[in-house]
Amino acid sequence: MRVDLEKFKGIFMAMYSAYDDNGNVDKERVKKLARYYADKKVKGLYVGGSSGEGVLQSEEERKQVVEAVMEEVGKELTIIVHVGANSTPESVRLAQHAAKMGVDAVSSIPAVYYRLSPASVKAHWQAMIDSTDLPFIIYHIPQTTGFNLPISLFEEMAKQEKVIGIKCSSESTFELQQFKAVGGKDFLVFNGPDEQFVAGRAIGADAGIGGTYGVMPELFMKLNEYMNNQEINKARELQNEVNEIIKGLLSVGSLYGACKYILHLRGVETGVPRLPMLPITDEAVKEKLQKLNKTIEDLIERVK
């Protein structure tokens, strides 16, 4: 199995959900959001992950999102689809649907809620891997899944030809570095924590997938450019400014509500997050986000 790893190196939007005013998946809004990012010249999209609220959507809704994305930008961007669900059969069906749609790779968290053994998690992932010919990317986010990926299981998975990478959203850059050291130069490591993008790239990450990228893709593409050019001082300074923006997004109590509201200010309508995640309704918070959006836009202009 030969995979062009270069098409996975760059900045990937962890794509947000897109609903109509009644809270249903809106394929036209999905397409407009995908087009918004394609026009920004990002490398690709990570569809149906945490930012995309995949675990809050039905199987059919998740399929609709993938279909809309592929119809709009499937021939322009690298598309990774998160297919993880608590039920292994559902995950397999989602993987097979993604393959049918022509995506570039699938990815999955472990099943959550139950405290699963490494053997159980391996069986869950393996069923998805074996169900298609697509490359597979492990999604490691222990602070939400409750599963700490043992290096022994990681090493076992990484030896498989189809397993080409890991999205490491652990808050430990040491863990990220260890995944790269064990996986080797031809194994992809995606930095997950947006606030640690420069640290992650410096210590071994090949690319980044992030949820706050969606309101400032230009800034993360500039960070990536700085790292590729070994301009570490510029990268560090910009990361510090980006982190102040991230701090502002986190301060309002609903990260995805905040990101969606900022997109709304730019004329990109994606609806509100699905409960139990909250929308932005408070006028004082809206005013704060309007100022934050201006900060983002000014910084983008400054680093062009």
C-alpha cells in the first residue's frame, strides 16, 4: 500500500458542524463552510471529529456531512474523516461509507464511556482498518476519552501498513515526541493542541489538525510556514499572540459556540452547536467576540 504522505503535511481544519435554524444538518451550509476553507488554501479538512460534533450526530447525519464535503471540495483538499462511534459496527459502516465517497483517510478515537482494555480498543480500531483499503489515523485525546494509549499498543498499531499516523491531542509534547520516535520518519504525527502548535512541530509533528484553526486558518498557515523555514523566533512570537486569542475563545464558556459566532460575523452561517454544547446568547459575550474577531483580522493583516 503506497500512500503519498506529503498530501497530509500542512494545516487541517477540524471542521465545525453546520446546522440549519432547526438544528438539522444542512448540506448547503456544510458546502459553504468547506468552500470557505478551500478558498483560504488550507491543506485539508478533518471531518466529524470533536469540532464537528460527530459523536453528537446520528450515523445518517455523519454520512450527509461527508457527502456534502466531498461534493464541494473532495477534488481540491485532503479529506480525513473521523468515523469513531461507541458501537464498532457503526464505526465500520461509517468507514465503508467514507471509502465509497472517496476520502483520503479515516480516523477514530477509542470507544468511550466504558473503560476499555487496550485489547478492546485494538479490536475496535482493527475492525475499521480491515473494513476498507483506506489509510487509518489514530485519534489520541485521553483527556476526553479516558483512554491513555500505551506505547506498546501504539507500536503494535503503527507497524501496520494501513496505519499511517496519529492525531495527538494529548497535552504532553513528550508523548507526541515519543509517538514520532517510535513511528519513525514515515509515520505521520499531527499536532492536536492548538496552543502548542509550535512546540509540537518543533519536537516532531509533521502537521496540525485544530479546532480553533477554523476562525484563523491564515495564522496557523503562517505558523506552519515559519516552522518549515526554521524561523523559530517569529513562530514563537506569533504563537504567543494566537494563544491570547485562544484564551479569549475559551473564556466565554462555549468554545464551539464562540467559533461559530465569529464565523457568523463573517457571513459564514453554521447554526449553533448541538446541545449539550451551548450557543452564544449573552449580548456582553457577543460584544467580546466582536472585539476578538477584530483582533484576529488585524493580526492576519499584520503577518501577511
